[in-house]
Amino acid sequence: MSPKRQNLLERVAALPEELLGEVEETVDEILRWHDGVYRLSDDERAAMRKGMEAARRGDFVSDEEMAAFYRRICG
């Protein structure tokens, strides 16, 4: 085992039990990104369905709201 892998495993082993779920979710996400085909999680799939339903209803934000969003996020 490489020193880098050993260090990482030791660090994860030292984490409190309540953080292990977050570590698992993060590893799952990394693996999905590197799998070549991104597979949505159940939460992502639900969010996509919600967004598609809103689009079918014609529920869109205004250009001004989008501009304000980008200003807030991008500075």
C-alpha cells in the first residue's frame, strides 16, 4: 500500500463515527465522476424531476433574478 493511501485510510479511521456517512457519500460521488458515465443519486434524480416539472409548467426565473444570482455567487 502506498504511503499516501495508508495516510488517507488512517485519517478516515480516526474520524468520528458521525462523519463516516459524509466520507462514504463523497467517495461515491468521486467514483461516479470517474466511471465515465455519471449516474445520478436518488436526490439528484428527484431534483432533476422537480426542475423538469417546473420547466413544463413554464416556471422560470427572470433574467434579472439570474443576473442577481450570478453576482451573488461569482462576486
